[in-house]
Amino acid sequence: MKILKRNFFERDTLLVARELLGNKLVRRYKGRRISGIVIETEAYLGTDDSASHPFKGKTRRNQVMFGPAGIAYVYFVYGMHYLFNVVTEETNNPCAVLLRAVMPLQGQHHMERLRGKRGKELTNGPAKLCQAMAIDVSLNGWDLTRGEKLWFENVKTVPENFICTGPRIGIDYAAKKDREAHRRFWVQKEFIAHMREDSPYEIY
DNA sequence: AGCACGATCTGA
DNA sequence: CAGATCGTGCTA
């Protein structure tokens, strides 16, 4: 098991967003282990990106994005939801990757309990991901390279031809160039099914 | 101190 | 497609 270290995140944000696909996100919560394979991400490119929080400068809320890579940036939106990002690039270059979806591996039962719902798709959407993995603002600023509470493990790389790209979700307010740029990445559906079946991952 | 608005989700 | 729901950041 290889925990993703700072040098993984301290790189070009679009590359990190792409390469996070296929890696495992692990949460240690109340003695339980909840995990899933990352299948959808979005890149937020800092002060030049009108969809990105630091576009209007540094504030108390977004200050973690200005810090070192490999740190969790968790914030509250819409009066009810948390969103989870990983900070990328070097200090004072405020970029991050938003985690939008995982394929559940371990702790699925627990994910369902946390969400209070059953029998539905659990991990579509960044807020549902946070609910499922018990991620809230208390993890804002947490160092994801420590291998405690919340971290990433290298599983394997998703082949280039199984990665889809498109515009990001929920940023209608952003400038046209940023709205339309392909900064969202996801694993092609067929390959997700393949991951499930082949399941070198499903070691419970 | 007040106000407008979200990197969303749900259910009608 | 509206409603839930509240922290954040801007204006005064």
C-alpha cells in the first residue's frame, strides 16, 4: 500500500485531477474503514480561473488553497453541503482538485447509514461523497499525506483512453473560457464496470 | 448589520 | 423546477 505523498499533489493541477482517477480514497472514522476508487474529479486553477475560489483573492475561507499541496480543502455550500478538495501545486499558487465521485469498496454499509438512505447510487456528486465518507469542515486543512483519518492510496493508473473530459458542473457564473474548458475528468462507465468485476481492489 | 449567493441534492 | 438552509464576503 502506497500512500500518495506531497510530490504527487505538488504538480500541474490538470495532471493531478487526471491521475487521481483510479486511486483509492480511504477514510478512517470511528474505528471503521471506508474507502472507494476515485472516478470523477475537477481541476480548479487558482487566480486565473474565474470558477475557482481564490479568483477574487485570499480570504479566511479559501486560505488553505494558498498553502502547501496535499492538504484537504473542505468547505460548506448551499447551506447544507460539504465539498472536498485536495490542494495542488506549490505554496502560494492556490489550486485544488475537487473530488466528485468514488466507486465504493469498503464500508458501503456504513456509507449507507451515514447517508440515511438505502439502495441508491451512493457516490455521485461531491456532496454525497462527503456524506458517504463522513467528511466535514473539521477536516479542512488536514494533511492527507499523514495516512491518518483521510488519505489516498496508489492502486493503479486508468489508461488514457478510458478517461473522459468535459466542462465543470455548477459554475454558470464563471467566464465563458472557464465555463467551457474541459477541467472535469471521469472514468468511462465501461471501465468502472471492469474495475468492479476484475476487482483486484475488493479486498475486504 | 444587512444582504445576495453559492464547486448541491432531492423529490414533485 | 423549486425549496432547503447558512457561512462567506461584499457593501454600508
